[in-house]
Amino acid sequence: MYINNEEIFEEKVLQVNRVSKKTKGGNKIGFSVLVVVGDKKGKVGVGLGKARDVQSSIRKAILYAKKHMIKTPIANGTIPHEIFIKLGAAKILLKPASEGTGVIAGGPVRAVVEVAGIRNILSKILGTNNKASNVYATIEALKQLTEMQKRVSERSSVKSEKASATDKSKK
């Protein structure tokens, strides 16, 4: 969807952390915000913004997430195949689901797949409970799905070229 040549994105703030730094003059308070941004059509990004106030850190996180978006393959409202990913301490299992199942996923994974536009999926968080780690692992899993789709399409195009070449040689 475009309004004035600008895409409409859904933004979800997943985590707001108050952080402080000890200095000679006292404690310096800041905020760290984790945000997920997506267009509900397969594009999704994640950003971590840090600033002195919450609003600035949210703005930074959204800007970063929009700059680093990935495109995920969606087939009939779900992912094309099952994938298991381990990234650091986070272990995420994503499985395709039939129509009408809905999003069966825990907090951080649910946020990522919903803004990506995936309507039916089964998932399980097996490793850490750290929201940031689980979000990054989910994004990595969706990236790998995209890469696998590219390899499959390249193989099928190479096979079709070979088949057409053999058909021409037979004639």
C-alpha cells in the first residue's frame, strides 16, 4: 500500500530497556528499544535504537529496521517449508500450517511473523527467553527461507533450460 509514494508499515515496539552509565558527574540514564517493522506482504525488519529518551530511541530503531528489511516467501499465508535455526543461545522452530490454524507462536516470534504477513504458522522457542535473541533468530530463519527459495528457483530454471536444449537437439 502506498500513500504519497510511501509504503505503509506496521511497527511494533517489543522491548524498552532503561540503561544507565556511571560517570564522574553521576548516572547517565538512557533507553534501548527493540522494534519490528513490516508491511504484511512479506517484508520485515528489526531495529535496536539507543538514545537518551524513549521517543528518540524508537525513531532510531524504526529507521534502522526500515533500512534493513528482508523479503520473506509466503505461500498460501504460511511459509513454504519447516526450518530450525540456532543463533547464539536462541533456537527457533518454524513450521508451515494449514489454512485457518492462525499464528501459534510465542511473543517475539509472533510479533515478527505477524508484521511479515504470515497468517498461519506453528513455532516453538527452544533456547533462551531473551526477546532480542529470539527476534534476530526468527529474522535469520526467514532470511534462510528466502535464500532456499532462490536456490530452488535457480535449479528449476537451469533444469528447464537443459530440457529445452535437449528437446531442440532431438529435433
